[in-house]
Amino acid sequence: MDCDALSGWSEDFLNRLNSEGRRLCIPMTGSMALTHRCNLRCAHCYAGPDMDPQSPGMCGEPSTERWLSLIDEVAAAGCLFLLLTGGEPMVRPDFAQIYRHAKEAGLLVTVFTNGTMLTDKILDLFDELPPHAVEISLYGATAATHDGIAGIPGAFDWSIAAVEKLLARGNRLRLKSVLMKPNLEEFPAIRALAEETYGVDFRMDAAIMPRLDGDTMPLQLRVSPETAADMEMSHPETRRKWAKAKSQSAHVTPSPRLYSCGAGVIGFHIDAEAQLLPCLITTNVAVDVSTKPFAEGWSEIVEIMAGLKAKTGLECQSCPHSVMCGQCPSYALMENGQADSVPEYLCELGRCRRERLERCGD
């Protein structure tokens, strides 16, 4: 559950909601990748670079009708928070219809978009039915850096125009970025663009992963764990977040489950081929819901995930620092080909975070 997006809600209520959802395995928070297609060609993208936005129905995308029925089904199953993503979700000409249906179903809808395909029609729809939040990625503070990473000239100007239009209409906007070698020198300026120029929340990630097809090329763009931790700790809010996680690490009880997160417990993802997954990157557990009712698929996912146990001796399960790395078996699967293994980059990043917090006295 994205608690950062629910800052107006009491922490006690969110904790109780999360606890009860986990106890009953209610799929409260989910995401739908409406398409794998995108009009950008981002160098680090886990989906791969060859998703032509002009190819309708590419990769067996569900029809409009199936997406609408899936929205009804997840709402009936107890979903509260729904993310619409892609690819670039606005590539689909029926995006507005799908978005409207999700809002009218009573869901709190967040949209991930690069902003380049935002139209006046969609802005008018957001006026009528406001999104819970819109998130746009900026990979540079200048057009040269952003466009170089996004792979399309003009992408920066289009995204910035979308940011300004969304803010002018009062939408709740967050900006985010992926720290990587091509934007390392510009990263403080990216953060300043978000927080100081536009006055919006900003979040960063440095954990670039292999592509879903196994291609490891994006890993060449990673900065070192030391550099990533230094950048995180230079930001007071991010440092406070990790300091809080560190303070809670002593109270973490090892779980016999391989996946100790909310994937397949309260969280789900439906990809652009109507495969129901526990989360976006847990691709080794999937149920086809192109025709099968969501409720049946969810029951199968819950059972499968509950049955996946951590192997005896797996360091991550007993590591007192696991909260500092965001320990993720699916990340390990993508990186090492084995879910019950140590994802070395995340492990080292967690160690660096802890060292820097201790150095600061946090």
C-alpha cells in the first residue's frame, strides 16, 4: 500500500486497514498495465524497447470490454487502490473510458504516465473525476539528458508541458526519477525541479533491474550502491524514511514465507496480456484472467504464494538489515534466475544505507 500517497489518512487507520487486509487476503491494492506499448524508448526500461505504440492489440492486450469487467471484478473483491500504468497507458485510445469506469467503480485511481500523450480531453476528464494522483518520470533536468535517456527528441518538453497543465488544473502530481549513470550529475537539479520549481513530492529509485525478457543491458546504467546511498542520504526526507526503517528493523520477525511483502496477500498486478501476478515483477507466478474471473484467479495466487517457503539457510530471511534493502525475491529472480537467492546489488545498497545513517547518528 502506498502510504506516502495517503498522507491525509491517520497512520493508525492505515495500519489497521493493512493488518485486516492481510489477515483476510483482500486484494486491496492493485495495478493494471493496460498496454506494454510506449511512445518512448527509455534505455533502462524493464519492458524492453520494441513496443510500437501504433500496433493495436499488440501482445494480446485485453479488449476494452475485458478491462472494464476486470475493474468491476477487482472492485467487488475488495480493491480500494488501483494504479493504471503501462507501457504508456494513454497509448490506448480507450484510456479515458477505462479510467472513467475505474473512478465510477469507486476506486482511488493513480495514473503512471510519461505525460507526452496528455490531451485536453483527458485533462477535462481529470477535472470531472480527479485522479488520486498522477506520477510522471523525469530523467533529466535538461532536455539533453532526459531525451537522451528517453530515446525520443522533444520528450522533455512534452513531459514538462504536461506537468504544468496538470498543476494548473489542481491535480495531485508526483514526480519521480531513476538514478543512473547518464543523469547522476544532474540528479540534484532534477530533485530541485520537482520540489522547488513545481512544489511537488519527489521520489527516486536506483534499483535498475534486468528486463522482463531477461536482457541485462539496463544493469550497465546502474550507479554503485555507495553512490546511490550517498544520493539518498543527501535528501532529508529520504534519509528520515530510511532512519525510520532502521529503527524498526529490530522488531522484524523472520517469516517462513519466501515473499514476506504484500504481493499475493493484499496486492496484485494484471499485465497487458491479462496475466494476474502477485506484483509487477513476480512473473514466475501467474494466472490467466483473460476469461477466468478475477476472484478465482486471486484465490489461486493467494494459495500459490502462501505455499512458497524460504529455503533453509537463506540469509535474507534472518538478516536483521533486510528492511534496509527492500529485500525482494522477485528482484533476486530477475537478477540471479533464482528467487531464493541474495540480490547482491540490493544487499550492498542496504548495507550502505545503514552505514551512512550510523555515520549521521540516525
